[in-house]
Amino acid sequence: MAQRWHKDYNKYVKAIEIELNNREKEANYIGNFHFEIDGRIYVLHPQIVTTARVPTQRTILEPKK
């Protein structure tokens, strides 16, 4: 995804939707860290990872079991 730091959660999930749609995925945020992507439910696991003392925001979407 595009490398951008999002502090506002609403803007963050909207940016995820936009990026997935740009990748020709049908994606909708349904709330409570859950996305529907191409008919499947995924759970958002946002992470902050520090590499060489530089924090990076990572977006992890895992299929809901």
C-alpha cells in the first residue's frame, strides 16, 4: 500500500479501502476492525514496527476464521 502515516483511524480505514479498490478489489469497511474484501471477511491488525529507529505503520489484513 501507499506509504503514508495515518493517525486518524477513520482516515486510515478509508485509505485502506481506496488502496484495495485501486487494486481492483471490492472492499468495504464494515466496522470494528473488519473489512469485507471480495466477499470474504478480514480482520485488520494495524502494527507499528520500528526499523533502524524509524517507526513504520503496517497494515495486516487476516481472513476471519
